Amino acid sequence: MALQYQEILSHLAAKKADYQKLFTKLKDTHIPEDAAFAEFFKQYQERIIKGHEYANILKEDPKLESTPIEKLQELNQAYFAKLHPETGYPTSIANPDYATELYGNEMGAMLSALYTNSFGILYRLQTDNYLSAMSLLDIFFQIWEKKDKPDYDEWVKIYRDEIEKDLSIMVRHGIYERFSPQARLYFDIVYNSDLSDNRYLYRYGTYLSEYDLAMADFMREYPQEDIEHLAEFFVQSWIDGFVRAQKDYRKKKYANIMIPVGMEALGRLMIDKLEERGIQALMPMPHANGINRQFGYDHRYDSALTLDRESLENSLKVYGEAYEELQELLALQAGPLYLELFGEQPFSPESKSSTLKLSDEQQGLLRERSAKLGEIINRYYKQDESSFSIISLPSLEIGEKFPEIFADTMKINLLDSNTYARIQQNIIDVLDTADFVHVKGKAGNDTDIMVKMHKLGDPEKETLFENCVADVNIPVGEVFTSPVLKDTNGTLHVEDIYLEGLRYFNLKITFEDGWVKDYSCTNYADMEEGKKYIHENLLLPHETLPIGEFAIGTNTTAYQIAKKHDIMHLLPILIIEKMGPHFAIGDTCYSHEEDAPHPSFYNGKEMIAVDNEKSILRKTDPLNAYCMAHTDITLPYEMLEFISVIKHDGTREDIIRDGRFVVPGTDELNIPLDEMEA
């Protein structure tokens, strides 16, 4: 029988007395300046103490109604001080460069990872997870006792044993925290706080920047009717995603609402809108940028410390058992509504030789873990029965024109789906005649790629492209397909683009039979560093990836607004992908849903281009059918010379030529482009 949520919470909280005793011992531990690894132990000790102080305030004043905001600001800044890019991180053990300078490459990288793990203390104490909090203190004391006889392998084993010893209960706790309506910490903050007082934001325990606080101020003054309109539109778009895919959301019970810190006023209305439709909202931790993106980049492969065959098999066993036990809860999940922010200052990470790296063997294990864990999750959280919706709005970090950009982005997001569906069908009718689609960049842009299409069996009843409007991916404006890999060849070149929060200059990817063959960028003077940057952030743990999607964006209004404000380089892929042809490396858009029906909501034709030579392996070799990755890369209109259909008889018909849509019935798409020139 599965452990119930309250049983798990009781088990975690039962260690409170043991934790308190060990914390007192830690606080009273004197660390001499000349002690071995003194700086590591001092910073680790300080991290635990500051987390404990912050958590005590949250326990004593749960709604932060009596604690002065100045005190909260002080606590928040102090807890994250060692991550501040300028004043803290250069001499923080969290910085692998500093740690390895003190303790050498091997010990330094390992201790940096252990110290980074200690940043989880605040959340553990917030949620009465004293069992997990104890493990952080145990790591400290076990290593402290052995400080004069350092042994890398032994210290790694201490760390590994501590994070794995309670893995079974922690995995189950994590599933409940994400998918159970009984997990109400963040729901209560969003839904029941006094939003007129910014003190509520400090209840999250996350780093609060000036932009997070300013967003709460902005939303407080924003017209209530406009916020309500956005909430209604967003939730209805989520519903439309089910309806257009012929799925019944009423079979489900729960949906996650994921919002940025500061947008609680919108989140609260979304909760109500879902409730009106019979869906109970779940609220995970609202997301924020944090204090230092380089910190996260430096520690992205900390799993290299513990990843081996034994740990892989153990974790898969635990996850398999947990998902099996909680399958009834998982079967009721309808899928998330995700609101992201864009406009943050550009981030091009520093590549450091001091960080932990995955060995070739570990990269293989990570691929295996991703595939097998994905299979476990999809067995119970069925994608062919669920949906999602995602939308983007600007952050105040975008600059002084934020209010105007916010208003224009609202305009983009609220464009009429029916109008675009009608126009896009004209494009699809031409694309359905294609043997290849040829995409070529303008002079100075090296894009030149031939994309192989599937062959229609019955053109009267079948189609190659999805008519995509504003439901799962907002804003409206693209048509997409899963191309055939064989005979898809050529080069994609984008001068400046953000992918997964990282910036790429002159990104070039060469494809051979649909797979990434070569790649480069100019982020670094050393081209090999650029290749390494792409490999680690776009491909790893894979050596190569297939083209999973080819699409044509049609949202010229978004393009017009991006050029008007000169924010093209700051836009998220969610909006950028609607501004020209784009290619996704990784899985198709139909991952784990290939065998479900995919009729066009516009004309009823069945979408048949749902597979490629990689995903079809699900029928014979399911663990090698999916990459568990999907990264969209867009070539904006301004870099494009043409998109042409090459028909089976060799004749051509243009979709776009010289920056304008030329298919009959698409003239409306050119109006924003003409207005830009005028």
C-alpha cells in the first residue's frame, strides 16, 4: 500500500529533535583558521546557520505580518550573499574556480558540489523536512571528523550514501509535492496572501531581485479587468488545447499553474478560472531568475560525482515503484499552464575547466536514465490524455520601455486564432504538395537546407502540417510537421539567438540525413570552445540529435513589434519561433502521442507526419525511440531569402519570397511588414 502524504510528512518531521541537537552542535563547532579545509567548513556552517535563521522567522511569523520588511530584505540578501556575482561568488566555495584554487582540481570540484547542495537547507526547513535537513548536517560532520586525512573516494561515498539513503521516501515526497492538492505551501502564499504588502514574497525563500519586487508593484497597479481578461484567455487556451486535440479534460482533476514571482494576482485569478471549469489548481514554487546564472551553469553536471551503473539502477527502481504506487494521483493530472518572462540581460556563460564533467560512460548512463525514466513517467502520466499551455510576458529587466512592451506583448498574445487558422490553411494546402521544402538565407546568411516531406496516401483526407493556433503554444502563428530524416540535408545559420536561456552568436548546424553532423558558433575566439559550448548545452548527453520538427512561423505582428522595440535578441523561443522557419533538434512534437488521432480542427484532415525514423523505433526498440529533448531554432524573416515547395514533379512554388508571403490568401500577413517599411 502506498504511503499517504501525511504519513510521509510525519516521517520527515519525526527527525526534528535529532536535527535540533545536531544543529546546536554545528553552531557551536569552532573552526580554527589553520584547520584543514577551513574555508569549506566555515562557508558550509554559515550556510546552514543562515538558512536556519531565515526558516525560524518563517515559522514564528508564517504570514510575515509582523516582521519588518527591512529585516526580511536583510535575511534574504544574507542567505544568498555568497552567490552574488560581484561581491560573493569570486570567493565562494560554490565557485569551482575558487574551490579548486584552494584545494586542487579533484577535491575542489567535489567540495564545491557538496557546498552547493547545502543551499537546499532553507526549503527543507520550510517544509519540516528534517530527515533531509539532517543529511546536510551529517555530511558536514562526517567529513569534519576526517578532515586531517582527506580521501577523495571516501568523501564522495559519504556524500553519495547520504543523498541515497532515504531516496525512496524523498522521491515519493517529491511526487506528492508536485502533484497533490495537499501540498499547499505555495498555493497558500499565492491565494491567501495580502498582495498589497510585498512582505509576502519573502515567504518563498527564494532570492528576490529588484525586478521581482517591481513586478509585484506593477501587477498591483495594473487594471484588474485586463488581468482578468488575460487569466480567462490563458485558461480557455488551455481548454482549447484539449478540445482541438479531441481530448476530454473533464476526465482529469488537477492542473499545475506555473507563474513568475510577482505575478500572484494573475495566478490567483487563474486558480478561480480553473475551478469554474471543474479543475483544481496546484501551485508549485513560482519561478525566478535567481541571483547568479553562472552558478547554475557551473553546477549543471554535479551528478558526475555519483552517477554510475549502481546508482542508475537504484534510482530507476525507486522511481518505478513510486510511480506505480501513486498512479491514481498521476492519472488525474491534466497538464500545466506555464507563464514565462523574457527580457533578462543577455547571459553568455563562462566555460570553466574547474567544473565537474560527465565522462563518456556517464553520458551514456545519462541517456539511458533519461530514456528509461521518461518511459516510466509516460506510463502513468499519459501525454495522449493531457495537454499544456505556455505564454510569455516581459520582465521589468527589459528596460524603461517595459510598460509599452508589456502592452504590445499582450496584443501579440491575444491575437485571434480563427483568423490565423484560415490564413495558415492556405499555406498548408501548398505544403501538402511538397516532396521537399527548400529554405535559403539571404546573402550573408549561410542557411541552405532541403527538408524531406512524408508522402500523403490520400490528399483528400490527410495532411502533412499541423495548423497551430493559440492553445498549447501562445501566441498564435505557425504550421509544423515532422520531416523525414533521410535526404534532409543542409545548413542552418542564425546570427544571434537565445536557446534555453543561453545566447549563441553565429550558430551554424549542418545536417546530414536529418541528423546533426557538424556545428559551430562565434561565442569564443577559440572555435573549439564554441563547439564544446554547443555540445554541452544543446546536445549532451547525446553526441547528435535528429531534426524532430520543421515549421513556418506566420506571426508578422509579433515580428513588427519586436523590431519596433529592438528586442529581437531578448525574445523567448516561444515568440521567436512564430517569426520565420524553425527547426527543432530532438524529439518530434508528437512524442509519446504518435498513435493517437490527430485530425485538423480546421478541416478534419488527419495529420500523418507524426513520426520520423527515430521515433518509429518505439515499436521495436522503445528505449532508443526518444531523445527527451526538443530545442527550437528559428531563422527570422530578415535573414530569409525564400521558402519554396519542391513538388514531386520537380516544379516549385514559393511560400515566402523576398521577405513576403506569396501564397494566395496570405496577404494579411504582409500588412505588418509593409507598415514597418512605410
